[in-house]
Amino acid sequence: MRCPFCTAVEDKVVDSRESAEGASIRRRRECLKCGKRFTTYEYIEEAPLMIIKRDGTRQRFDRERIKTGILKACEKRPVSVEKIDEIVDEIEREIQRKADREIKSTEIGNLVMEKLYTLDEVAYVRFASVYRRFKDVSHFMKELQKFLE
Ligand SMILES: [Zn+2]
């Protein structure tokens, strides 16, 4: 590791400590040239979570992006940001459970709708109307009808 103080590359590890959850290892290092100490962290490299879009291209799963979509649907509705974070967490876990760590964007949309359906009907309808890209009002009304039943 390059020393952040003098840029020498020789150092020794003076302390190694695993984090409480075992997800990372923290190492204290001492530069052999200037003697100053610095810290490095070691993590397991995980394959990224991917989304397969409608046109077949793949995109990295982006929590913030999905959260923004849900936030928009929940605007001025009695749904807490905490609850929205929970939804995003659940979706993230859903993808992690998949062997290839990939999910279709349509599947994400369906998952979000499922959650919103039980949470807030206005947010559900808003999200569905954007997400399903209803071509005309009658299609939208039909979907709404299903929901009201
Ligand atoms: Zn140094």
C-alpha cells in the first residue's frame, strides 16, 4: 500500500481486526520509511446486481433511482421515507437471492406495485400509471377497476 504521507510503498501491518459482522477487515499499517500509520479496509468483492431492461440491455442496479421513482409516486401521501427504504431493501434482497444476480426491470416494477398496493392506493395507481405506460385512458380505467374490486 502506498503511504498517504510520503508515498513510499513499503509498510507493515501492525493490527488486523475483523468488523463485528465479519463483512470487512480493518488493518492498521505503518510506513517503513516515515513511520506514520494509516488504515486500510478489505472487503469481499461482490458481483454487481444487474437490471435487464425492456430492450434487453443491462444496467447496474441503482438503489437511488428506484427510490426516486417510489418517492415520486408517494408524494404528499402518508408513506414514510423509512417505509420506502424498506421496499427498496426488499427488492435488493430479492435480486441477491437470484443465482445470477440479475432481475428484469418489469419484475422490479411488479414488486414495487405489489408493495404499494398494500401500502397506499393513490401511490399505487400513480406508480402503475407511469410504470405500465398506459396507452390510453380506457386501459388505465380497466386496471383501476381491477384494483377497486
Ligand atoms: Zn510514509
